[in-house]
Amino acid sequence: MSDVIIVGDGPAGLSAALFLAKNGQDVTVFGVNKTAMHSAKLYNYLGIPEITGSDFQKVAHAQVQKFGAKIQDQQVTSIEKTAAGFAVSTESGERYESKYLIIAEGKSIKLAQSMGLTITSSGVEVDHNYRSAVDKLYVVGRSTRLTRSQAVISVGTGAVAALDILATEKGKDFVDYDTVD
Ligand SMILES: Cc1cc2nc3c(=O)[nH]c(=O)nc-3n(C[C@H](O)[C@H](O)[C@H](O)COP(=O)(O)OP(=O)(O)OC[C@H]3O[C@@H](n4cnc5c(N)ncnc54)[C@H](O)[C@@H]3O)c2cc1C
């Protein structure tokens, strides 16, 4: 059983994975790297003058794995709420469980819909920490802002949800700051 399962390996899901794995959570990300990022060349990601979306994805995958996040190269076919948290089923028929679940499925919103979450014209309804109406279920990234999606925003939403989970687990507010020495 993972602490956190993340469905979706675009910028939003990988950002959540980075913050969570770096801070000691057992994280499993599901995704087959089929993100719109592969069509993009970014000139608007602050701090990186230019990068192709494919290079961004390559760096991001390596970065999260360095901190111990596991990436399962599989499509998730269904998710369900269980007594202990959540269970996800994959196309190969395997079932994985976790305490928290983060949906970062991009524009598809199929899994969010399957959980009965409210969808408006802007996307899946969440609060300012990207919590959904279901306890311990978060939705981040493009799914929450379908028509105003930018990579840098998706990365921010993943970080916000991760900090909320870390704060909940620690029972107090939490920030992930590193210093020069
Ligand atoms: C042509 C084009 C150019 C763009 N250019 C820019 C740009 O210059 N600058 C910029 O900021 N943004 C740009 N974007 C937008 C950018 O690509 C998105 O904002 C960003 O990809 C959103 O990240 P995300 O993680 O929210 O969603 P996504 O990147 O869509 O990631 C979602 C991931 O979840 C996976 N997934 C979905 N369902 C499942 C499932 N059931 N099981 C497993 N995995 C699943 C998908 O395969 C995908 O990998 C561009 C987009 C396009 C189409």
C-alpha cells in the first residue's frame, strides 16, 4: 500500500510526486507519458528560458525517481474508495491501494467523473488546496482549469496539493525549503 497514488504523469502529477517523495511519502505515479507537453516548446516557464515539453518530461521523470517515487508505466482504468483509502485498477488487471489519491489526468477528467465529482465549465471543482469533495482525494492540473491550462500552473497545483497532504500527515503547516548550505 502506497501513502499516495498519483494518476497522471504530466507536469501536475510529477510536481506532486516530487514534493511528496522528497518529504518521505511512499508515492506511486501511474502514466504512460502521453501528455500534451510533447507538442509544446516552452518559452514561458519562469527560470527556464526555453525547453521542449519532451525534454521537460524527461528531466521531471528522472527528478521524481531520484527521490524514490515509483513510476508505473500503466493506464489506470478505474478508481474506487475503500475503507483504508483508495484502490486503483490498471489495464493489466492489477490493483494498487493507497491512503491518498491525486488525480492529475489532464483534460480527460474521466476518473474524476467516475468518482461523482462536480464538473463545471472550468473543470473539476476543488478547494484552494485542490481537495475534492471526497476525503483524501485531490484533483490537480489541467483537469481543474480545462480552458486556461499552462504547464507552470499545473506544476503549482501539484505542489499545493502535496503540501496539503504533508501538512495533514504532520499535523501542522509545512513548507519544503532547502538552503545554500
Ligand atoms: C500544442 C500545445 C502547446 C502547448 N504549449 C504550451 C506552452 O508553450 N507553455 C505552457 O505553459 N503550456 C503549453 N501547453 C499546455 C501544457 O501542455 C499543459 O498546460 C500541461 O501539459 C498540463 O499539465 P497537466 O499535468 O495538468 O496535464 P497533462 O500534461 O495533460 O498530463 C496528464 C497526464 O495524465 C495521463 N493520464 C490521463 N489519464 C490517465 C489514466 N487513466 N491513467 C494513467 N495516466 C493517465 C495522460 O496520459 C498525461 O500524461 C501546450 C499544449 C499544447 C497542446
